[in-house]
Amino acid sequence: MKLKYGIIILVLGICMDFAGAWMKLTHQANADQVFLFSTVLKIVAMLFIVIKLVTHPKLRDFMNY
């Protein structure tokens, strides 16, 4: 997978977080599940992004700068 897919998953998680907050404010059912799923999406996306950045071949050059 490319890095852009990790960013897309992160943005989707953030959008779901706003939807969950709106559902919580309007006292709709299943708002907690939406919050939980958005948190899982954000964690998976951040882990994926960190793994992609750490395994990039030019990271050593960047860190030695």
C-alpha cells in the first residue's frame, strides 16, 4: 500500500469522529460504536504511516541531516 492510502484512512477516521460527535450531541443510538470505530481507524492509519516512514530508504539521509 502507498502512503496516500494511510492518509485517506486517517482523514476518514477524523470525519467519522465528527459524525460520532454529532450523533452524541443529538443523543442518537450507536454513537459510542462510531467513536470506537473512528478511533480504531485513526490508530491503524497512524501505525501504517509511521511504518511507511520508518521503512523508507532515504530516512537515514534525512535523520543525519
